Amino acid sequence: MDGGGLTFATTESSIVGIPFTLFGWLFGLGLVRFSVWYELRRALSGRRRTSLLAISLLTTACGRPSQMTDGRWIGDVRRAGRVERLEVSIDSGGRSARIAVPSWQLEAAVGSAAPAGSDSLAFTTIVGNDTVLFHGMVRQGDWAGAVKRGTDSSTFQLRRLHALTEREWKTIVGTYRTEDGRLLGIAPFSEFGTMPLIVNYATGRIGPLYPMARDRFLVGHALVIPVFPADTIVLTYGATMEVHGLRFAERDRPPVVARRLATRDEEVQFANGPVTLHGTLTLPAGPPPYPALVLVHGSNALTRDVFGPWSRYFAGLGFAVLSYDKRGTGQSSGDWKQADFAVLAADVLAGARSLAARHDIRSDRIGLWGASQAGWILPLVAAQAPREIAFLVVHAGSGTTVREEGVLYIQNELRFAGLPESSVAIGTRYQMLDDSVTRAGSGWNALQRYYEAHRTEASWLWPPRPADDWFRRYYRMLMDFDPSESWERVTCPVLLFFGELDANVPPRESWPPIERALRQAGNRNVTKILLRKANHLFLEARTGARDEYPRLSRFVPGYFDAMARWLAAQTR
């Protein structure tokens, strides 16, 4: 398989491709929303950024330290019922190391190692005013022991990662099918780092792959933490070292054996005026012509790698799938920060038309799938080109204006975090003042005074952006956009999903404006599905709050199956 535009970073500051910030945008979380989430998370956890003063290692091994300890290690620290992520990387000479405990705001450092005479390894570091000591035994790629931080004691467990080349990673990425037709996919999902994850579309299980050998992987217990207890994957290879299939053993479930489908990834490009968009066209197994889907981004700087799980799933259903780098990201030219929704919609339509011009694509069965911010863009495209777009699948798209959705997000995130209604009122008023500054270009001093007056009682409040900040210019283009006018002209079949616990796009406020507009359009071919316990990504959640995302491990039941049934009806 041609890996297309996929790249897998193996030497960046994150040890296995998951950044030390854990995750950033979550389908286009938005810069204002990210500020709120970060400050709220920081305040509720009671943590402040601490500086790393030193790290030192002591290895006690027979022979060179590198024989036992060199390489990358990943695992958990368990303390008083809490699990923290732990990452350690030791150089090939065994003489220096880096350590990361993201929840402690501990990112990276260099230390020295010295051999002694057994199979244990110890290291110390400084976190805030505490000296932290890790000491454990190393056996067959497992490193486990005790942690002492100040007067607190806990335990840790790490596993040593096998180093895969970028080419080896690319040979693993793909769609897999069991004998009874169930699909699995391995692909990057850039919301949670650069390394591939696996999705079992039948059970919803999603987890990161940690290589133990070229053909053996652990699958993390959750998307970020904890790692253990982990599931396992074993790959099978052919004579020319191509991947034939896999055996995926989930906890408390019978193992799943699946063969790799002969999908193909093709590098493509298309233009919208002076801007060139680069992407990957994933073609399914089987003979053409194929129905097709164009995948549409959420907000912010997103590349094609945000679509990995969906590209693999739709290809397994028999669709050609176009995923591309948003303008100004990846290999695409242009600048998304200068683009309003009409411009982004024109990019999408250019992609759809590039597919329609191909002999291997059914030009009468090209649809759009999009998430989050794409919910404002998809109806624009369908209204502009009703004869060219056959259907829409909308994942958490809002029917409100952008500004209204932003206020709703603030309110929901504060409530999901368990804060009282007095805090919700403060956050709502602050966001509305901030929006007024963005729209009018004035009133910043009043915003700053409100912040100063409430920052003590509402420690989660984020400092106001400067009045001339680039984001205000960008947001001003979008904040009053109302999708109703576009939805009133959409006549193609539409499938809309909403998450019961979605803080970004709450269904109670987001669906009614779309429903009214589609009724005005006379569109009777509309299916709306509310997914129970689903957050913004449609992961099975408990509260929907941002803090629980790293600990989730499964898409909600029924999401993928519902798409498969509906899409099959559109392509008959």
C-alpha cells in the first residue's frame, strides 16, 4: 500500500507521538474554547506549571547500561487511586535520559546513567519543591517498581517500545475485515498524537498502538491514560513482508482475526483559485466505479490525519474517500486564518469536482462527511451545488450561529466540570463581553476590568486577548454566521448525529434550527440520531467534560453501524 501523505514522527519531543500537552484541538476545539478548557483544567486540578531542575539516573546492570535500558518506555504511575502517564527515553549509550509526566507539567530533561551490578534502575528528578525517586526492576522489557514523591508513595510500570521505521508503520495502516464482515482500522488520528491507533468498528474500541516487536503491539487501555491493562495485537506477514492480517485480543472478549483489505492510497491535489489542496484518496478493494465521500474539517489547523479512523472505515464500506490538508496546513497552500466559511466551502466543492472528473468515481454518488465546524460548511456546499452533492453526513454540527455556539460551550463546560450556576453566569457574561470586543473593536478596557474583578473567585477565567489579536480578526469573519439560510436550500438526503454529552454542540439547542430550516426546504429525507453518553467526538463518556477525554477508550455503540446502514441506502 502506498502510504500517501502519512508521516509518523519518531524523534519529536513526545516519546511515542503523543505530545506532552496530551491533545490539542479535539475536532476543532477552537482557540477561545481551548483557553477556557486549559484554564479550567488547571484551576480544578490545583496544579501550576513547575520547572524541572534536574534528573539523574542510576542503572545497575551487568555490562553496558544500554543493553538493558536504552530506548523508549511508556506506562503509568498509580497513586492514591489516580493514574498518571509516565514516559522515559534513554539514549543508545545508556548515558542520558528524558522523562515526562505530563500531568505534573514535567516535560523533558537530560540526566546521566552509571552501571553497577544487577538488574535494577533508579532515577530522581525535581517536581516543584519535591524530589521524586523512581526505583524498579527491569525484566524482559518490563520496568516496574516504586515511586516516592515527597512523603507520598506510589507504584509505576513501564514497557519498552520497539523502534519501527516510518515505512514499517505505513505497512500497518489500513482496513481489516473479519470472516463475518466486521471492520477494523489502523490509522493515525491526529487529535491524539502522530502514531496510529486501532479502531474495532463493531465494538467501538479505540486505542493507541505501542510496538513491542515488529509484529506485536500493546493497545493502550485508554486513548492516553492509563496504558495498563493493555490489549494486544499480533500481525501476520507474507513472504515479501506485506501485512496479511491481524489478531486483536480485547479484554473480556473473544480474539478477533481479520485480514487486511487491498485498499489503495493515492496522493492527489486539486485547486481552488490560486490555492492548491493536497490530500489522499483512499480507494476501496473491488472494481470501480465507486461512490465517494469528501471529508470536511473542523476548526483550526487540521490536516488529513485527523480523519484516519473514518477514512479506513468508509473504504471498508466500499467508498472512495478524499481527505486533504486544510488550506495552510500540511502540504496545502493558502491560509485558513484568512478564510471564511464560503471560502472553505469552495475548497470542499473543488475536491468533490476533482472526484467527479475521475472515471473510477460515480459522479452521481459523491457525498460529504464532516464534523464540528464542518456542520456550518456542509450545507453551504450542498446549497450551492445541489446537483453535485448526493448526500450529507453531519457529525456534531450546530444549527446556531458561531457566537451562540461559543457561549453554549462555555456554559456546558463549566457545568460539566461541576461548577455552580454563579460561575456559569460569570463565564457567560465574560464571553459575551469578549465577543463584543471582537465585533466592535472597542470595549477592551471594560473586558479587562471584568476579568480583574472576578479572577480571584473564578480562577479558571482566561486572560483577555489583546484587542488587535489575530484571532479577533479571524473570529469576526465567522461569529455571526447563521447556517439556517443554507439549510433552507438543502434538498439532498441528510444524516445528522448529535452527542447527548456534547459540550460544544449541545443537541437541545443545535438541532431545532436545522430541523426548521430543512422543513422549510421541503426536505423529507432527513435522519437525526441522538447518541447516548456521547461527547463531541462520540466517544462513550461519563460527563462529557474535557478532562475525561484522555481516559476514554470506546466510541458509543451504534454510531458506525448506523452510518453503514444509511450510506448503503444512498448508494443503491
